Amino acid sequence: MGAKERAVWEDAEGSLFVPRSLGKTERRPVLLTSQLDKDIQLDYCAGARKDGVKCYVVKAAVRKTRKTPRAFTFYITQIRDQLSLARELPLTAPYRRSKKIHRKTRKLKAWLALPRRCLRESIVEARKEAALF
């Protein structure tokens, strides 16, 4: 799956989480897409890996409850590390339509630029990649 197809999947089935600030309880940024079909998610990850992005497929299950009348299994792709996010977002940006993800991309760039007490190598590399988009 190429960058153009991944951008379509991220617009339709994906979400980009960016923390509000640096804090001990805040999580790191993550790009998620979910689908019932595992083959599509494996194809998504294979295309991302060709472009140098670390991507993982995780199996998730929903149990039967009052709100969900039947149990089902679905699959989630995760792009979790900052360097991979900084590589993926410029690749897919020209093909995106979602204003929400464009807004969150700008928020991620600002999050990477925040001053840190301990500057790790992954953040330094992600900042260099983020300068491209």
C-alpha cells in the first residue's frame, strides 16, 4: 500500500493522538487505524515499512455487552515512535483531505519543538524530519 492509499485509510479509519503538553501522565503521540479485516492492516504496515516507518498490527476484541449485542475482533495498526510519525506524516500529507488531521499534524510539530529537560536522540531525529513538513 502506497502513501496515497495510506492517507485515505488514515482519513477514513484513523486517528492521530497528540498530547497537550509535556507531563508525567501524558502519553506520547500515536497514529492509529482500525479495521475488521486483518489483511488490509498487514498491507498497510508493509507499505509503511517500505517507506521506513515502524508500524505494528495489534489484535483487539470487543466483548458482548448490552451496548454491543455481539462480540467481535478487529485489528489496529499503530505508529508510535516520534521518528516514524515524523516520516509518515509528510509522506501522506499531500493526499490528505481531513482538516482535523492537518490540525493535529501542526500540533504534533509544535509538541516536538517543546523544550525538554532530557533531550533524547529520537526527539532530535524527529525534529529534523518534522522540519520537512
